[in-house]
Amino acid sequence: MKQQQFLEVLDRDEAERRWRAALDVAVLPAETIGVEDALGRVLAEDVRAEVDVPGFDRSNMDGFAVRAADTYGATESEPVRLRVNAESIPTGVAPTLEVEAKTATSIATGGMLPRGADSVLPVEFTDVDGGEVIARRERVPGAAVSFAGTDIGRGETVLFGGTQLTSRETGVLAAIGRERVSVVRRPRVAIISTGDEIVQPGESMRPGLVYDSNGRILADAVRELGGEPEFIGAFRDDEAAVRTAVERALASSDLVLLSGGTSKGEGDLNARVIADLEPGIIVHGVALKPGKPICLAASGSVPVVILPGFPTSAVFTFHEFAAPLIRELAGLPPDRREQVSARLAQKTSSERGRLEYLLVGLVRRPDGGLSAYPMGKGSGSVTAFSRADGFVRIGRNTEIVDIDTDVTVTLLARDQRVADFVAIGSHCAGLDAIASALAREGFSVKLMAVGSQGGLGAARRGECDVAPIHLLDTETGEYNRPFLDDSLRLLRGYARQQGVVSRMEEQRDMDALLSDPALRMVNRNRGSGTRVLIDELLGDKRPPGYAYEPRSHYAVAAAVSQRRADWGVTIETVARQSGLRFRPLRAEYYDFAIPVDRWDRPAVAKLRELLAAGSALRAKLIEMGFPAPESD
């Protein structure tokens, strides 16, 4: 029977069990393709050799084919003389003369060993004197020779069904002369994006719309899993258009993926369309965060999944439910992701009743262990998944996970390694330029925006290479240096200007803006240097919007530009890029606190070199509006 209740939230495992019970999933049929197209494909059957490899007794060195017994006793001081036969054996030519006793035949590496010979005397152990070769080393039978069939024997199984072919395996296929091979057909996966709010990359943008990242993410994720994606298209919330797209997808696909249209709302119609299939919706709503509104369904034997519209939710639920199915159809084994132990670096709240997948970035501690920093950008984030190293599962009955709690991190990629350069602290456009310069020098870079105070804490714990900070000591009037202890050194970065921004039509001065109760502000996250500056500016005032706390200068500019706020504090460079009116508030220094024991690490040493006076990076920062700091 079709499930009628909308958003009956199930446990994750129970949801998968019900969905799989309604499906009849099996490895897809085989197809035969050329070896030149076989890279990445999965063998449908065992491969047996029809030839010996090598197919003849082969010389492994340049030298002379000899009978080993004729060289016994040969030394530098008492060499042995052998008569040189009339032929020389290059590669690809069958010998015609037998090597008889006390004779030798010149042979190239890869040449076919002649009858009578059982070893090769390397050329460097010989001299030629007229028609004789002088052997200065003795040989044993089989020396410098690969006998026929010693690598692969005729009839031997060289590759097993279910093997995913890399360049190593395709090399084996070529070595045994295979021109074509039987592989599992790639799963065909149809992808449909829906929503009135989405536009395709390259189309015009306006406030309220978003670019369709899900279509691209899902198509490439399917390719990574060995499937063949077909992007059916992006469709407005038009039920007839979506029905037509679903019918087209079902006609030619092994799996259909839709994104958007799963939540309870008047404009979300994908579930209504899929509910009319048979058996239709199996599960609608899973106790997951992110990903609660996922819909698992089927049309006959074809699985159908409606993924949430938010990118992080869509990617997580794709990998939880759709990816294992694609691997199974493709003949691949389950993906057993590597797990590592870590210590949570920040206190985290979770919603009771839902299994939460908390994206984290990993950094190495001085004791060799790992610290896990929550990424904290929400299910609508596009970058969180791409920048995270792994995720932590937080149980359904857990509301608080305290700092320093031991957690298990499931890695998102195999062979995950800690970045060469880790910066934890305040974010800035200038830091992006610095990170780009380091990346071009061959260093892998990880940036985590947790604010200046959070960065200082990470640096004192030895969890990062640098902590970008901009903190004013009100007693001395000095930036950054007063906040360092003996475990940290300061690398001067650059100067920048903080100020109050508004839209261009707002021409009043700063005092007028701050005193107008009708205006709404946008704040910054607690722990950031900008938040310290804002609280100093406001004193006891708490204007409307004070609780709105985005984590970056770009987010502040966007809030003002899009009229969600009337004023905020950001840096001059971002204000200029966003076309906002800028009122200077304070010049400040954006510097780097560096653990003493990391000062000479290669990436930090390169950073110091890149920031040297007169460098190309220094010139770039000045061009961006970030002048060099005054000398100490």
C-alpha cells in the first residue's frame, strides 16, 4: 500500500530497510567494450589468459646468450673465452642458430633466448676480442632470463569479476592481448532539479534566486561512483512539467533523483507527483539532520529519491541512501569509509530526536591526536561539504556535546591528510589572497573562520599554524601583540579599515544611523574582532538586528545590499566591492599569531617569505586596499 501520511518521520535504519524491501536491486547486466574504454569499469566476469606472458624465454639484459656451465669459474683475473656466433638477436626477431657448447650469441634486452642457451651474460661483464667474447663473471642457469609463462600462464585467472579497473588492470588486459572485455553496465541515473527559485549557472541572477548547484553536484557524484548521469533539466514548480520530466526519466533510467520539493509546503510538489507512481512513496521523512524531508520511493523496479533542496542536505542524503544503491547496481562492494578518533574543539548543540551529521574540519594537535572543528554553516551551505574532512554522528537523544569530548569522525575521502597550512581565526579577503599564494607554491591549505578569540585559543593549543587576529587592547591602544603569551609569536600582516556601511542612498553620518530606532543593523559572530569593535561602538544600545550574527564581512555586506539590514560594520575592501557607502570607523591591524614551535615549518616559512617587503603578494595586498603595517 502507498504510504499516505505526509512526513511520517522514521529512524534512519528503519527508513532504509523499508525502502530496500520494496526494491529488487541486483547488479546490472554485462556489456562488452573495448579495453581502451575500460578504465574505471567493473569486470562482469573473471578474466583468464589465453597466452603465456612472456610468450617466450626472454632476455632481461643486453649481453650474450650462453650456456651457464661454459662460464663456471670465470673471474676478472681468470676469464673464460667463448666463440661468438654469427647472428645477433634484437627484439622481435626469432633466433635461427643454436647456442652450442663454448659459444655465445649477442642478444638485446627483450630478445628471444635461442635454443641451447640458459642464461644471459651482461655486456658489462664482457670484452670482445676478434671473434671471441671474454667472460669475466660466471652465470647460473636462468640468470637474467624470464622464462615463458613465469609472469602469466596460459589458462591462469589474472583478474576476478567485480574488480574495478585501474591502469594496472588495463595493463594486464593488454599484456594478455585482450581487445575487448565484459563489464557491468554503468547505472543510468536521471537527475531533475526543481523549484521556482533556481536558475542555471550563466543565467541572470536577482535577489531571492539561487544557482542550481545540486544538479552539478549530483551529476558528478554519480560519475565518481561509476554511473552515467543524465541531467533531465531544471523545472519551475509546475506539476505538469515535473510529471513529464519524471516520465521521461523513468523510461530510460535505473535510478531517478529529484532535488527540492520534499518539505511540507504549498509550493513543494515533487512528493505529489511521485505519490501517483506504483508503489510510489515508501518513506517520507527521516530523523536526520541535515536531510529530514527526504523522500524514498519507487516506480515499478526503478528506485526514486527526492532529495532536499538545500545543498548540504542533498549531498548527505544522497551519500546515505542513493550512493550505496548506485554502487550495488554497478557491481561495486559497499564503501567502507575510514573512521578516526578526534576531540571536539567547540561545544555543539544538537536537536533531540534526530540523528545529526555534524561536518567537521580536522587539525593535528601537538600530541599527535586530532581536533575536530564544527563547520557550522547549515544545510543550505554549498561550501561546507566541500571543505569538511569528515562528519560526526550525534545520537538522537543528545542535545549537547561539550568541548574536548572524544568523538569518532567518518572521513569523507580516502587517504585524508591534514593540510600543510592550517589557519584558524578571523577571516578576511586578504587571507584568501594569502591562501591562494600558498596553494600556488604547492601547499594544501585549510582555513577555518572561528573569530580572533577562537583562533588564539587554537594557536595556544597548537592546533593551527597561524591564527589570523585583529584584537584591540583598549588599555594600551595596541593591536594583537598584548594578547600573545610566551607560546606564540606575532607575524605582522597588513592594515585595513573597518567602518559602518549602508546603501548608497543613505547619506546620514554614523551617529545618525546608530541613533535611528527605525533602522535595523546586522551584527557579527561573538568571538570575532569585529564583534568586539561593534560592542564598543554601541555601548549599552541594542538596536533591532543585534541578534543577527553572520560569520563574515561578505555576509554583512550582503545583508545590507539586499535590504535585510540597514547598516553594519565591515572592512572597506568588501564595502567597495559591494557598492556600499563606507564611513571609516577605525584602522586596525590584521596579524598572525603563530605557535613558537611552528615558526620554522615549511608552510609558515614560505608565508613569511611571501609577506616580505617588495614581494608580489605584498603588492597584491596593497592593490586590494591592505597596506603593509607600520614597522615595529
